[in-house]
Amino acid sequence: MELIWYAVFTLLLSGYFALEGFDLGVGLLMPVIGRTQETRDRMVAAMAPFVLANEVWLVAVAGALFGVYPHLEGEALFGLYPLVVAMLLAWVVRDAGLWFRRRIDGPGWRRFWDVTITAGSLGLSFGWGVALYAAATGFGSSLLHPLGLLLGVVVTLLFAWHGWTFLGWRAPETAGITRTGRALALSGLAAALPALAVLGGALPYLLDHSAPASTLGVMGVMALPFAPVMVLAQVWVWRFFRPGRSAVRTPSFF
């Protein structure tokens, strides 16, 4: 049971990196390739239908962490408290930018919220790299360790590349390139590699610090009904909003 839940947790975290990574990457690229308001509007419109579905993976990661690895959850929150708070704020700021940028029609208003989208995306991307390094070293290293900061830069660059590939697949006129679904899958795998590497190295530790088998069994019974819903929702979003199936336009809630 411990190995099954380890595989589930690995799938959820790497899935979050592969899916939410391109959302964050698009946000990172807004000041780089979004030179005009129209281009930035199309960039947001390209990723907007996927945002909520992708964030569900983070909620699932948190639930699995709290239930399957309660001791690790305590160590993570204690050792990474400033970073966790900063990442939560970045998440709120990024999502606020997506929700509010179209509430008032004006260039100044949209420019302000576009900046918050980029800032929040940068905070989350960089923060995930630092958090992964801290997890790989047992939460005993400084959050300002040079290798942790370097991994933050690497994750940020991988997400930006993933976002650029996504735009080349979904809205090539904004990225200046055209990319296939296979290229998007490869960039998603690259974005997930840091998470896969850290979790692969942590396998013995995670197996030794899992919750009791009885708790894991109860969690399996509770999670089983929701797994198909989560998968089917993800499949529907990708099929409905694939290139050629629907126009790139911002949903009404964004």
C-alpha cells in the first residue's frame, strides 16, 4: 500500500508540474513576447480554459501529502514556512490577476494585473525549485542555499520553455512558432523532471514515513470515487479546447 501511494503522490506532483507548468510559463513570458495588449490578451485566453483544471492537481497533492505523509507535512511546513507563505501569496496574486484583468476595460488596469500575473508566476516557479531542493536535503538547508536558488532558476526556465511550447501549440501567432502535441508532451516531461528526480531519490524515506496501512486503506476508499472524475474532467478540457476545436478566447470568468 505504501508503494502504491508513493506512485500516486509522484504522479500527482509531476502531473502538476507538467500541467500547471505551462500556465506559469505563459505568465512568465507575458512581458517577453506580449509586447502589445492584444498579444497579452491572446496569451491569457490561450491558457485560461486550463487554469482551474490544472490547479486541481495541486489540491490533490496537498491532500495526499497531509494524509499519506503526515510527518513530512509537519517538517515541510516548519522548515519551509516563509517559503510556503510567499508561494501562497504568489498563487493568490497570480490568480487575482487572471480574475480581475478584464473586470474594467482600460489599458492601465490590464497592464497592472498583467504585471501581477507575471510576478505571481515567477514567485511560484522559483519557489517550487527552492522547495524541491529543500526537500531533497531533508529540509535542513537554508532557503538561500546557492544550489536551491539555482534549482529555482532551472525550474523557472523549464516552465517558461513549457509555456512557450504550449503557446506554439495553442496560439502559434503569439509565440511566433508552431508546435505539435508531441512537442508539448516532451516539454511537459522536461518540466516534471525536477519533481521526478527529487521524489525518486526520496523513495526510501517516503516509504519509511508513510501513514499506517489502515489510514492508507481508508484514504484509498475515499479517493477512489474522485479519481475518475478528475481524469475525465482533464480529458474533457483538453479535447474541447484543443487547437482547431474552439477559438482562442478568454472565458467569461477570466
